[in-house]
Amino acid sequence: MVDGYPVRDKIEYIIAFINEFGKRFGLTDSQAYRYLNTYGAIKNIDKHYGALHTQDFRGNVEDVATYCRRMGGQL
């Protein structure tokens, strides 16, 4: 357990998130991971997992894309 959540659940969510982010922006999973990691989104998703995993996935993808743009991303 990490932060009160099973590690496996957090990992599965982050992997699914990377996949959905990649689909939304036409990236491979590897490209999506590198982009999200470069702009600090993976750490942010991990940190806020408690709230994120209860919300709409598509909305979260758009919110994280906005976060990445604020951090210098171009997607």
C-alpha cells in the first residue's frame, strides 16, 4: 500500500492513463510516457491518484494535457 492505495492499482491506472493519453494525441505508449514524464505529469498523477481515479478518464486526460502545456509541453 502507498498513500492508502494498493501499489498495483496505482500502477494499472498510470499505465491505462498513458495509453489513453497516447490515443488522444496520436502517440505510441512510449512517446506518451516520455512526454508525460518530461513535464512532470506522471509524478502529478501518482500524487493525486486518490482524486483522479474517481473522475472521468477523458476529462483527466484533457486536464493533464493542460498541465503539461503550462509546464512547457506543446500538445
